[in-house]
Amino acid sequence: MISDSQRKTLEFIRRYVAEHGYAPKLHEIADGIGIKSRGVVHRYVQALTDQGYLEHEPGKHRGLQLADVDGANESENTLTLPLLGKIAAGMPIQAIPGQDEISLAEFFLGPGRFALKVQGSSMIDAGILDGDVAVIKQQNHAHSGEIVVALIDNDEATLKTIKYQAGLVQLIPANQSMQPMIFEPQRVQIQGVLVGSFRRY
Amino acid sequence: MISDSQRKTLEFIRRYVAEHGYAPKLHEIADGIGIKSRGVVHRYVQALTDQGYLEHEPGKHRGLQLADVDGANESENTLTLPLLGKIAAGMPIQAIPGQDEISLAEFFLGPGRFALKVQGSSMIDAGILDGDVAVIKQQNHAHSGEIVVALIDNDEATLKTIKYQAGLVQLIPANQSMQPMIFEPQRVQIQGVLVGSFRRY
DNA sequence: TCTCCATGAGAACTTATAGAGAACCACGCC
DNA sequence: GGCGTGGTTCTCTATAAGTTCTCATGGAGA
């Protein structure tokens, strides 16, 4: 059980730690969540500590007072990740205004979706590597430029960018060392289009 | 025995919890099911609690909790994608034996994880493109070869492969057109390591 | 028609949570 | 040791949220 303000506090601390590498001061948290009283912030931090969201060395001053730990109480195991911001070379992490969570469900789940494990490197230039998981939305049509799972001659399945040209279907790998393949439309059956991909390290 | 409105209430609560990870307020439920009276909502919630569909801490704000009834929490269902098999150029889709589901939660959720949106193309050869979402596990140490979020001089954050060599720290971009950067260890603070990434098309 | 009962509105009440601010305590650095 | 910064512990107040009511309505069925 975690209250609204406690949640806001926790979010802020996570963001701050990610951004700076060390914990914020109570005053900074207060600023960050839009209140003025350090005492109030302390109350929230205390509550979060009690519930295991934070670790906390009492009294410690200047430097690392707060150690952040898992925010994953199993009862609150949600489909969302805190989205802390953008990272680019040469810049501090920037918060994305108005967005602080990313919903995996929204990203990947939906009617008619399934996953395929990608083998080989034919889509490497599109950032899809060997071993990645491709999320496919099942449908039997596609537009030029979409990446599709196509079945050729009812026999071979392949993941390629599709292009329609001059009454023919091109299946284009994203790999400079491989050639596009060209077929008559009736030989190519679309099984689905790529809607997402992910991998784990 | 559960009435129509009670079912609507329960469904709304389930949806809300799946989306937010915490329980709604009575007022939000009222809005959600299209009525105006918190009192009425309270009556439904009471009934659902009595029948074992919900657990309820009286008085607490957002004190509702889904009771796991036999069918389990559908967060389980919504967190998985059917995994149909492997796809490789030139082969039909092959089923992966003994594996027919892939759990997004297992892939991405865990203690201390957060997401960052990647800007720029410094990791393009590692299959991480501009706009991808990187899933980071917060920790302040890393091994050579891991991809980390590193803070340089408490100022710039960057996503790079880390390598320790001769008492120095190398941060290596995965982009042929960019050069590794070399620092003394005390200038580099590790904020987390990359554990996953995903994108949507 | 009359009763029963589920539904809904909303008022009145209680309690939880939020926030301010003050006073006090602890640490780290001259 | 004194000072400043920042953490801790209070009290007080306001508001938000949960709870408990009463009342009204409208449909189902005896």
C-alpha cells in the first residue's frame, strides 16, 4: 500500500538517482514534487523505507543518504517500467515531459499478436539481430515499406521489408551483403507485419 | 451471485490495476463505470469484498486489492505473448520445442529497473537505434564488455560499452564512425547496465 | 396495484493523507 | 568548538477519500 504522494516521491527519487548517480536532499525532493516542507518529505521517505522501497541510513548527511532498492513488491508487479528520460551522447539524462511510465502491454500486446525468435542476420541494418524476439501482428496484407513475415511458395518463411513495384513483390533484406528477392504476387503470402522487437542482454 | 453493476465495477478495478499497478479511488471507479455517487460504488465494493472478489483495507485510500481467485490475475495473461517459433530466411517457421509463451515481465521487469529512450545512433552497431527504449538495471558497478549508462564528470550521461584497461576506463560506442573515449576511473560513474531494449514500428 | 429490490444520487460524517512550518538534532568543515 | 547544512520530529490545519445514511426511481413479479 503506497499513497499517491509516496508514489510521486519514489518516482522523483528514482529519476534523480538515475540522473545524478546519488540521492537527492529532502529539500530537492520537496521542490521536485512541488511542496515546501522537508518534514513532509521525510514522512514519505520514512513510509517508503518501512515498506521496503528505499534503504536509508538515518542521520547521514551530505552525500549518500539514500540507497535506492527494488520498487518491485510482487503485489504491485505491473506492466510498466518507469521511463526516466532520454539519453544521448554528451548530455545529461533529460526527463521527457508528461511521460514517466512506459507500458509494456501497450507496446506489445494486442489482438492477434505473437512472437518469433529471429535467427540469422538478414535484418541487421534494421537493428534486428540474431536472437532478438520479433512481435508480429497477424494480418494478410501490408503496405510497401513495412517489415513482414512472408511465406514464399507455401514453403519458406522470411522476415523482410516488403515493396510492391510494377505488379511484383520485392522482399528486401536489411543487410548490405544480401540481395532483394522479387516474386509474382501469388507466390507470396503475408502472415503478419512486424510491430515491435526486443532483446535481452 | 454477482450483479451486473458489480461485475462492471470489478472489471473496471481489474483494468485499472493492470494499467496503474495500484487500486483506484472510489471516485475514479464511479467515473469509470458512469455513475456519480461514491456511496453506490462503496456498496458494490462491499459486496465484491463479501463474495471474495476483492480484499479491502477499510478506511485506507486506494485500499482495495484484487483477491486472486482461482483464475489468477490476468496480469499474468496480459504479460505474455505466444511464442510461435523461430524464423530464419529460407525456412518455414519452426516451433521451439517446450516453449510456447514468452513472458514480458520476466524479460523486462525486476528490481531497480527503469527505461530510457535512446537518442542518437552511437550504439547502432549493437542494434540499438535512435528512438529505441533501453531497459536499465540500476547498479554502480559493471564488468568489461557490458553496456552501461555512465555519467562523466557528474555532467554527461552516455550509453556505451565499458572496458577496463590499464587502470583506465574506456567507453566504446558501437558505431564505426565514432571513437572510444578514455577516462580516469574517478571521472566515470556507472548508473546502471543495459539489460534489454525494445522498439515499436 | 402493491411490494420487493437493485440501482443511483447525494448529504453527513469519519478518517487518512497532505502540507506548512517550527523546533530540534547530527554531521562535516572550518 | 561554532556554524551551516540538512535530517528529524513535532503540532496544527485543510482537504480528500472512505463510510454510512436516507431518499427516489423504476422494473419485475405476485
